[in-house]
Amino acid sequence: MKPSFEKVLVLGLGYVGLPTAAVLASRGVSVIGVDTNVQTVDLINQGKVHIVEPDLDIMVRSAVATGKLRAAVAVEPADAFIIAVPTPLTNEHKPDLGHVRAAAESLSPVLKKGDLIIIESTSPVGTTEAVSEWLAGQRADLAFPHQAGYEADVRIAHSPERVLPGRVLLELIRNDRVIGGLSARCAERAAQLYGLFIDGECMLTSARTAELVKLAENAYRDVSIAFANELSMVCGRLNIDVWEAVELANHHPRVGILSPGPGVGGHCIAVDPWFIADSAPAETTLIQAARQVNDAKPDHIVEAIKKAAEAVSISRIACLGLSYKADIDDLRESPAVKIVKSLALGKVGEVVVVEPHIRVLPEELQDLSSLKLVEIDAALDQSDIVVLLVDHQLFKAVDRARLQGKVVIDTRGIWR
Ligand code: SAJ
């Protein structure tokens, strides 16, 4: 087996692909990052980045400057290929494997004996095997692992990313890594690649198990958050402070209730549980119920705001935060965006929004004429109802005296 990797291609230069490409390049490997977006490719070749993540800009700049990282729109031959493209959800809650398939099939012309392909994209169980079958359909001259197992010419593995946005570079190196091969040899070869930059443990398993493990991790978190969110609604009905109840319950040595919030956002936890539900619909009552509980939470908050608005003559509402969680600029699937949109569409008072990490409102909020993006001071001065949607540092630092006399709806419990 080849001991080293001289050249690695990373397909998809997003939140996972770009940091992975930069870290590999920092270890002396020649890395080509491939993306279909020409602007992204141009930007990276200038040593710049298109996503906000601590230290990523410095790492990319130095990797490009040393010539170890280059971006391109087309694939080329390499020793290993890492696929890190999105796996979105269709409107029917089904996984869309179009990007994974296109990326995998684009490798067909450059693939040769001894190459390694790793799928990092979060994928439903069976995807890695499907990649092997798709490529076998195009390259009858090579033996693939679903046909030839240990003796295959090409090694294919799944190793899901598990990094937390905001801590990507740290977690990429420190986290333990699950590596699932279509054969033991595939997993071993992939572990050699990750061994170049990972301090955590590499745990080898089958591709199907690795696929499920990743989905299980995010579904587990979704179910845990759903429990906290359901409890917050129970406490609302019974007029109990949920934060106090959670804090007290968590003194029990075997209880660790998560924090309720306005709902679950981001591109992972709100999406991945559906991949399990799609594969085993009859067996996933709990997972599907958790999705419904978390998806219903924004509407529950909107109802509480409407009730508060009815109690004042002119309701001027300040919504604090739009991102899907604290101290990042990522608005994907954000419950805060859903709540603000619903208030504006329902004409529930005059709404101003504060989001320190963006300069303009996202497109879906731009046409709502009643909505304005303002600074925190202006928002607090102008409002009678303050809705805290994201626990950004900026909001934690608000002087509580400034909230006096206002109706406060604190969905994250930071001002208790
Ligand atoms: N949330 C709560 N209450 C909590 C914790 C989170 O309401 O107690 C909300 C957040 O506000 C946010 C959502 O849940 O809207 C998700 O945030 P998160 O910090 O739990 O997770 P993500 O989506 O940023 O990242 C997750 C991580 N997975 C797990 O923790 C199991 C990360 O490790 C994965 O790499 C990432 O998904 C991914 O890409 O799959």
C-alpha cells in the first residue's frame, strides 16, 4: 500500500472542504480545491476566503502563498479525492444526492489504480456503496470495492465531518474521526490520509455504520433539544420559569437537559434526522416527532409575541439576532429569520432587527417593507417589546436597566 499522498483533490470548498484543504496543505501536501463556483475559486486563488471562520483566512492565505493550495473548477489526477459537497433536503424531506453523484462521477476520467475516494458529505446509509456502483458503471477497466472488496483497484470510504461552526479548525484536528470503508483496506487507506493532520483517534468501521453514526449524532442532539423545547412549552402553560427548572433538574447526576430556544437552525441538525427517517420511516417515531417539535417552536414564539403586541396600543418590536446560533453570521434554516419574517408578513407591529454579524438583511426579508436592520441602541430606544432570539455576546452585555418598562421575550434565557 502506498505510504504517502503527494496530491489530494478536495471537491467542494465550503464550510468543511475549504478548512480541510487548508489544513492538509499546511501539512505539506499539494492540495487542489475544486469548486463549481468560479468566484469562489478566484477568491481562494487570491488567498482570500468566502466564509467567516476563526483563523481560516490566515491559513488559506499562507497555503496559497506557499503554493501548496490552489483552487480550480475542473478535476485532475491525484492520489486521493475528498468529496465535501452539500447533501440538501428536498421539499418532501428526502435527501438530494445530486451534488455527491455529480462530484463522484466527475472523477471517472481521472481515476487510476490505487486511488482513494473519501466521502465527507453527510449521507444517507448506502451512499458510499452507491458511489462505488456509479463509478463502476463508467470505468469497467477498474475493480471497485463493492465488487472486489479487499482486492479492489480503487479504495472508497466515508468519513463524516463533525466540526462545530465557529470552532472548525480546532475540531478538525482534535476531534476523533469515524472512518468507514467499503472494505477494511479502504478504511485503512483513508486513516493514513487523516493521520497526516488529525490528533484525535481514527476509529475504523464499515461505510454503512459510519454513515449512520453521523446521522445518529445529529438526530440525538435534535431529540435532546426537542425535549428542552417541549419542556419550555410545558413551563409556559404552567407558569414556571423553564430556565430555573432546567438548572435545578441538571443538578441530578444523571440528567443533562439542553437549553430551550426559538427552534433549531443550521444546515445539519434540522436536516440530518430526516435522512434516517427517510431510510426507516416506520421505525423513527421519536426522531420524526422531535423534528416536528423543533420546527413548531418558531410559531410558538410568534404567538407569544402577538399576544404581547395585542396588550400595547402601538407595538414597536425589537428582534435581537438573526443567525441560527450565537456569535456567527450563518443564517441558514435560522428560526430567528422565520420568526421575524412571520411577524413582518402578519403585520404584527413595527419591527426592527439587530444582527451585528450582517450588513444587509437576507434576501427573503428584503422585500418586507415594515422591516429595518438597526443598531442595538436604536432598537432598544425605539421599542416597547424586545424579543431576544440569539444569545450573541453583544446582547448578553445589554444593561438590564435599558429593558425596564418593556415587555421582554427572552427565548434563550440570557437575561434571567
Ligand atoms: N440549540 C438549542 N439548544 C441547545 C443547543 C443548540 O436550541 O442546547 C440550537 C442552536 O441554537 C442551533 C441548533 O440548535 O439553532 C444547532 O446548533 P448546534 O450548536 O447544536 O449544532 P450545529 O448545527 O452548529 O453543528 C452540529 C454539531 N453536531 C453535534 O453537536 C452533534 C457539529 O458537531 C456537526 O459537525 C454539525 O452539526 C454538522 O455539520 O453536522
